[in-house]
Amino acid sequence: MSFDYDFRMQIDAPRPVVFERLLRIEHLSRWFCGWCRIDPKVGGAFKFGGETCIILPEQRSWETTIEEGEVLRRFAFTWPIQSSKTRVSYDLEDAAGDKALLRVRHLGVPFEDTTCGSVQDAWRMCLGNLKSIAEGRTDSVRPDHSPATGPDLRLTVLIEAKPSAVFGAFADPTQLDHWSTGGLPRGTATVEPRPGGTYSFGWNAGPIHVTEWKTDQHIALRWSRHTSGLVIKFDFEEKASGTAIYFSLTGFAEQDGHDIARQRGRWSELFVCLKNFLESGSSGFLNPYEDQVRKA
């Protein structure tokens, strides 16, 4: 069995700017990998590695080949993973208002999960960072392949917005519905800002209830799942350049390494979506989360 991934995104930057971010090594190291060497022509070699790759290299680096391309519009490369000849393609079109439409496909991936979480969430994290740097902003959370062990998961993200605006994205169900879906609201997010109130990101993953609520400072939630009960906490702290969110997810069993890695990847990509939403007005994805992956 293999998996095909298909992502569509709008980026608020001209097509040539986005294309450059896809190919130049100083940009690739901010959203796609830790380091790379690329010969940007058909038949050219594209080598990349580092701890922030979507999938850690099997050797020192991944050695891929650019197999087709059209200047400022598209290119594709073959990426051998576990003896599977996977293929990544980027296609760019112009959108109204000097913006770009990007379609990214990664076909034939021989697994659904990697050590930083799901392949889908890792791609979403990276593409969210691509959107941010193409629009002239900073990158954010990157894939983390460090061993995941219980019972706590902790993440920190810095967003260039005031605490009231960042907190508002959690307190207003309309805003929550946008960034928690990557930019495609379902109308199912719920916020009852009081202890005992219902809180829903719009996922069907077990009930969530508010246990603590301190406006602009702190939110604590109890997440009752089939396999375990977890506690989710968000602490908001004003910084000179914006607002830091300190996130914790606690209550895992010691043997839940796979679940912790999955949750780490999922929440990391959500925070990238949140950053894009608050800093640019949109998380950017144009196709629903559930439609971005299929079994091949």
C-alpha cells in the first residue's frame, strides 16, 4: 500500500516570488529541509537533509533528480523512499490580486506516518512556512523527529500579533473554525468560555470541555478520548515582537510514543495555520484536510 498527497494553497505573493522560494537553497532551508544542494534544471540533482526534513534521510541525505520543469511555473522531482520511486510536483498559477495558486503533490509514499507525526501534517507544516516566508514573514514550527515519550507534549510558537488578537482566535468560534481547518471553515467549531463549557475545534475526536478560562492569558481544556483522557493548556505571553503561546498536552501513557508523535505533528501544523491566519488573514489551504491524502 502507498499514499498519495495533494495540497492546494493560495499564497499572497506573485508567482515568480513563490517559485523562487521553491528552488533557492536559502529559502528551502527555512521551510523544506535543514540544508540542500540543487542544480535547478531538468536532469539536475537535488540533495537535501537535516533534522527538519518531512522524512529523515535514510543515509546522510536524500538524493533526488529533477525530472521536469517550466520556468516560474512548475517543476517535479523523483524521491526514492524505502525503494519506492515517489514523485513530488509543484504547479503554480496566477490568482487575482497578484497572488499565486500552488498545487503540491507527493505520490507513491510507502507509509502514512513518519517520526515527526503523519506525512500529511508534516507537509502542511512545511507549506504553511512556505506561505509565510513567500509573503515576507517569519517561519515557525518545523518538523520534529526527536523521540516522543510520555506523559507530556510541549510546544512553543511566536505569533506577530497582540495577545488580545491571538486569544481572540481561540475565543471566537468563527476564527477558530478558520485556522483549525486550515482555511476551510466547516461551521462546527464551538466555544463556551467558562469552566464546564463545551469547546470544539470541529473534529470528531471525543468531547472537549473548558476547565480554566482567563481572558488573554490562559485556557485549559479536558479532552476525553476513547483511549485516554488528556489535558490541553494554552498560555499566552506578550513579547516585544508579538505573542508567545506555550502549549502543553498531558496525560499520555509512557508507551504512547506513536500517539505523542502524531499529536505533536498535528498541533505543530495547526499552530502554523494559526500564525498565517493572524498575520495574513488566511491559513491558505484550498482543499479540505480529509481530501488531501488517499490510499493508492
